[in-house]
Amino acid sequence: MSRLTEMFTITTLAISATAMGQPVLDGQLDASYPAASALQGIATNFGNSDFGQPGFSNGSELDAIHVDFQDGSIVIFLSGNLESNYNKLEVFIDARDGGQNQLRHDNPDVDFDGLRRMGNSNANATDGLVFDDGFEPDAWISLTCGDDGFGGFVTYASFAELRTNGNGTGLFLGSGSSGSDVMNGENGITIAIDNSNIDGVGSGTGSDCGIDVNTGMEISIPSFAIDWDFEGLPFDDIKVCAFINGGGHDFVSNQILPGIPPSDNLGEPRGLDFNNIPGNQYASMGDVANDCPTYNYGACCLGEVCQVLDADNCTAGGGTYLGDDTTCDDNPCLPPDCPSDINGDGSIDVNDLLQLLSDYGNPCV
Ligand SMILES: [Ca+2]
Ligand SMILES: [Ca+2]
Ligand SMILES: [Ca+2]
């Protein structure tokens, strides 16, 4: 191919890609993406990144999710960060009939058995992670990143089918790096990351907002990876649930999309049931989230017991609501420690002194 022809071909490809509206896989949010289907409403308890580098990141957060089907591929953009300590981004995709509302025990052994770490612990157990009713994912992708051992930034990813009766195909997709150094998986899946976000949600467990973040994790899945019987499935109803998990797929953060109300990290994925958490923890293609969700969550005193609850549920249950985003740290529901209030009437006065004098000389038993 002559240099001129080569340039022409490259230019033509670039123009046709733009004309067809395909996103460029580089971890930056392209104009071709639809509006966010969900926005994060709480701070991250897995670290707020402030490095500002495309590669290495010192925190994980999921700020927004965009989902589309473009030119034969499912495209998913998750704005935010993935900490470069080999924590895991878990992405579950429901794009066809069937699937696994509860993760099974007989899924393929991929990523050091990381997928099965979240599922039923054996054929008779029912302790696998349960998604909200109406969400039955058919595929799973997990992305991780960190130091390659030589000071360079590297990404790895895995894919698995989540067939209704288990025993789907799974594979290691390969490795990549940041920006346009994308990972090209054997089955046509491509993944890019740009970790440079320093905005979005901050650190903590209270309310926050993940709006206006335009860098993060970008995934393109050719339809045949999920249309495994080549039926020409329409892919007009795609749902996605994403969350940040610990390095062993064994400790779920509080960064879920669509999000959860203000909360600490969720922890153990086994036994986790998203039906027990308000709202749908899955987003549908076509959903539009213009604003971050808002929550009236805070510490609620039920006697001396403190629980972070929704304000209405707190008062309906006879509790005292201490205000939005208050926490149960150092149990604020316990009476103040006031040893000089000897008779316990809430004030220190002459009656405490008289009580002391009347007790004077008695043995403490
Ligand atoms: Ca499905
Ligand atoms: Ca942030
Ligand atoms: Ca739910």
C-alpha cells in the first residue's frame, strides 16, 4: 500500500467512524454516547483519587454510567476511577432472555476463580449474590489495573458468559494500559481506561454527586459475544449493573451504579441481595438521569441504638433523626459521659453533692 493510499484509508476510516458515531475507545466520553443512565449519589469509601494521571490512580469511584448499542456493539462508559491496586471493576450485562438473577456455582473459572467467588458456594447453596428482580445478567466483565512490576501501568480483564444453567464460556481477555493503549480481547471485546478524573464524588459514606465526569472506563462488546447462537438478537433492551470490588472479588465497596443510599462498603458479596437495598441497582439503555439522586439519610437514635436510616423511616419507627449525613461513629445515641451527675438527673448540682455525702464511707459493692 502506498503512503498516499494508506493515508487515504486511515482518513476514510476516521471519517466513517465519526460519521457513524462510534466512540473512540480511549477512556474519554465521546459525544456519541447518550446521556447518563445513572449518576452516583454518594461519596466513595474506596478512596478519592487525586493523582490526575491517565494510568495510576489512588482511589476508586463510579460517577456515571452510559449504555448504548452502536454499530453492532454494546458500548458502556463508566465515568470515574479504578484504583491501581488491583481492585476490581465488576460489570454485569443483561442483554438477552435468561441469565442469572443469582450468581451460580458452576460458572467458568476465570480470574483466579473470581467470578465463582461471588456466586453460590456449591450446588446446594443459595448464598450467591442476588440482583434486583428484573435483572438477569447474561455476561460479566471484570477489569483490574496496577503496577506491572516494572513501574509501568497495566490493565487486565476477564469475560464470562452467565448462561441460565451455568457452564458458560469464560476467558482472560488480555492486557492493556491507559488512554488509547486499549485491551483487545480475543472475542472482540475492547476496553480502555483513563484514570485522570479528580472530580466526581469525594471520599466518605454520605451524600455526594458524580455529575460531569468525562473520563473513566470504556467497554465495547461485539453482539456475537452475547448472541452466542447467532440468532440476530435485537439488543434493544440492555441493562447493566456495575460495582467496585476488592482485589479477590471478595469485598464490595459502596460504589455501585446505579447507586445505593448513603452507606459504608457492602463487604462480602456472598449473601448480598440487591433487593434489600432501596432502588434498582441496574440501569437500562434509554434511561436518562439528569440529576444526582438525593437522600435524606443520617443517624437515627432508637433509644441508645444508632442506625443510619432514611429520615422518614426513622421517625416512623419512633426514632430521633439527627440530620442528613450524620453518622453512627462514636454512637451519638449514648447519653453523655458525665460521672459527676451522681443521681443521673442530667445536671450537676447540690443534690449530687448530698447524694455523695449520704453515701460517704459506704463500701462499693
Ligand atoms: Ca438476561
Ligand atoms: Ca472523585
Ligand atoms: Ca435494589
